[in-house]
Amino acid sequence: MKVKIAVAQYDISFHKHWKSYEEKVSSWVKEATEKGGKILLFPEYSSMEITSLFSKEVYRNLDKQLEAIQELYDKYLKLFQGLAVKFGCYIQAGTFPVLDQAGCYQNHAYFFMPDGLFDYQPKLMMTRFENEDWDIKPGTQLRVFNTDYGIIGINVCYDSEFPMFARKQVEAGANLILVPSCTDTLAGYYRVRIACQARAMENQCYVIQSPTVGEASWNEAVDNNVGAAAVFTPVDKSFPDNGILHLGELNKPQWLYAEIDLDKIVEVRKSGQVFNYRDWPQQFGFYPL
């Protein structure tokens, strides 16, 4: 089964009104689907550009921007839900920091489907910035999503650096892992990129990374954004020798497109040069040093 993926290298813009944000997101989705994209991936915290709709006192303050953005939560969900239905595609819309019933903020990666349904994967592992400066709390539930193209998992940025999350998802049937990311240094970008490549190799699956790019000095949470979108594969026969199907131009706002063949994942697990996916359990049978 083949499907075309559209992976965003998404810039954080300053908007004076909601319509400006709506038009930007809509134009991105329209462009991707006109090029044949059926699964669209946006980056982590891309939603933070809508804090620009509030006063400077709000968007320059880490705590106040989290509180204020809740006013736009329903509009955000409605926007992406409508776009997924209108354009007949799946959209992983990046992430939105949501105030939960316990009064804590969690980072939710929403997955919108062409039939109007949607769900989310909470981020499970917090970075130091999220823990120490922004007070974002971890979620606790690991999920997968059933689609017309098989089962899909989501690892939110830092989550990709912890291999058991992706492993549990592929064991639940996922052959495709989506990684929305937001990194403010080149080293941070490479940490996530290297993790994504490792997850693709050890699980013999596709892993897709979507970063925020460019500067947004007006917002302390997403002021610097470094990265390149990529589609990573198993490192085996019928796949690229370096495990990179496509790689975007660093820090340039753009869509990256790739057609992936999910049947090749099934095949490589049966007849590859190595059997990383199959052999995974063997590593736990050795005695410690």
C-alpha cells in the first residue's frame, strides 16, 4: 500500500487576527493536498504562533500565553477538523498545550481524520525547558491511530529519544511513526533526527520528522527554531543505504513530500538482510555485566 506524505518545515508567524492564522494554515493544507498529500504532519508547538493574537504582555510571558491560548482551543480544533474533512486527508496538526481537568498543562498532538473524528497523543517525556521554565506536565497514555493506511503512532519530539515508546507502537501494529518536533539549536535538531533514524532502523518502520523553523523573537517559548523535515526508513535492501528517503533544506519553510510503500515494511521484516524488528526481544535475555 502506497501513500504520499507531506511533512512541514513550518515557520512561526506573527498574526494580528485569527483570520490571518486560519488563512495561513488553510493555504498550507491546500498546497499539500493539491500535490497529492494524504497524511500531513505539522511540527510540535506550531500552534504557539496564535499567541501573537493577544497583547504583548501576554505573548511575551510564558505563563500568561499558556492561559490565554485556551480561549482559542476550540477554534483550533474546529479549524483542523474542518480542513481534514474538506480536503479528505489525515492531519497531525503539531501540538497544542492544553489545560486539563487537574489544572495542569499537557502538550497534546492532535490527529484529525477525513471523517471528522480526531484524537490525540500526549507528550510523555518533558524537556528541561518544559519542566523547569514552562511547567508543562507529562501525559501517561501511549496510543496508536487506525487509518486507511494502517496503524500510525506519534512520538512528540523528545519522546522519540526513548525507544520503548516507538517499540510499543510498532508492536501494536504501527508501520509509520510521526514525530512533530520543535528544537532551538542545531544540536537539539540532530538529537531528534538521530533518534528518529534509530527508531526507523531498530523497528524496521518509517519515521517522519517535522520541525519548526526560523526565528520568532517575540515569543520566548518558540523564539529560535532549527531543523529540517525528513522521512527515515529501515536500512536494508529496497530502502536507501543511509536510511533517508527524503531530507529537507535546513531552516527553509516548505513542504517535503514523499511516497512511502507500507508493504515494503512487511516485506523487509520477512526477508531483510537483518531482522531488527524480530530480534528485538533477544537483547533482554542476557545477564548484566
